Amino acid sequence: MSHRTILPADLSPIETNALLCGGVAPRPIALASTVNAEGLRNLSPFSFFNAFGSNPPMVAFAPNRRGRDGTVKHTYLNAAATGEFVIAAVSHAMLHQMNVASAEWPDGVDEFPKCGLTPVPALHVEPALVGESPFQMECRLQQVVELGNGPGSGLMLVGEVLAFHVREDCFVEGILHPDALDLVGRNGGAFYTRASGRAVFQVPKPAGKPLGYDALPEALKQSRILTGNDLGLLANSPALPDFSAMIRMPGDPIAPAGLDHAIHNALALGDLDEAWRLVGLRLRP
């Protein structure tokens, strides 16, 4: 499949933003709570957001300049003026209330009553927590990074986390469980992702030094049936097994294509040992 090459210089800021949002996805959503110099509350979601360190814990989000005229948003003005903000994660249960908060309300309007979310006093900062959010962070502004001054240019706010607030039922055996958090992420256009249920899965990190793709037998790499994921699972093994010990079982395929299908099916079921046994048969002359 061919790829399309697109140069930012050939796009308008709005077109570039659409391309970024569609391709850099899904993105976590920061429902940012701030106050202005007079203490008036503001609540607005931003998906240019992530964590960037754990010692100290640092997060950043970008209430960027408006795409139509380059003006700055209330969230940016508030955080820059007070040096404080709260980041609330967005669960599926509060998705549509978050969407109400995303509207461009006039300056001085408190979005909490507009979207029906509950302001809760924070411990270390003036901006309110969001009662419905399962995971929240009180943050002190550490750095403002200006990435341009035109329409759609980035304005990144980097903050140190002073306190986490996590709903108790989100901990399962001491760790945060995605099904309990039930977070949503932002894609391009009007698309969102729900990060729970069948949408999430586990991929264990390599234990020690893996075999590597380049060490796999050439016959496997040339297969038209085995996928990149299949080969990646095999390449994650610590070493090639002793193929001379592999025993043919009744019902095993004989043709290479049949064995490749059997290897693929074994890997899909998570049976790595069976997959390697079949690889041993596949490599026999």
C-alpha cells in the first residue's frame, strides 16, 4: 500500500490541525479547571495533553491559540496569571458533560453549572476538582512554552503535580484498572475512543534480551501468511528452541502454507510453545 506525502507548507492551519488530530490518536483528554485573577472558575477540555516525567511528576497540556484568529483562550490566561490548574481525566460517564464544557462560553462564565459537573475544593490550589472525574491532579505551573504566535500555534503549559486524587474503586490489586477508570480519548473530527472492555489488552514487556526479528529463520520472514505481529511474538522469545526435539503430531499440516496457518492460529491463542513446535516442523527439509 502506497503512502501519501503531505507537507505542512501546503496546508492551512485548520487542515494541519485536522491531520494531526486524526493521526496522533487517540489522545488523553485533560479537563482543565482554572480560575482567573478574580477567582472566577473556568472548565474546558484539551486533548493536546500527556505526562512527561514522574520524578517530579510533570504533566503538560496545550490550550493553543484559536485557529481562526490566533487569540488566546481563557484557560491559558487563567493558568498563566495564577500559576495553578487542575487536570481531571474524562470518563465515559461524563463524556457529554465534558462536551458541553468544550463550547466557547463568554469570558467570566463558570462552565461547572453549564455542564452539570460538580466543583470540589482542592487541597493545594485554588481551581476546583471535578467531583465526577475518577482521576485528577492538582498542578503548579512550572513553564509556559510558546510554539508560535499565529492561528493554531501551540501554547504549552507544563505543571508539576502537587496531589493526585483517585477514586477508590479504580484500584484493582493496587494498580489502576482501565475498566474501572473507563476513560475516553480524542481522535480526529468527532471521533472518540473508549479505553475499556474489549478495546484494551495486555502486552508484556520483553523479559531480558529478546531474540529479535533479524534472527528469525528466513522461511518465516518470507511467509505470505504470517503477519508482522506473528513474527514479533516469535522475535520476542529469548532464543531459538531446539528444533530437533520437535515432534510431529497426528493431524499436523504437512504443506508449508498449512503449517504457517497453524503457527498463526497458535499465536492467536497465545500458545507460543505450540507455535515454535510447528515452526520446527516448518523448517524440516
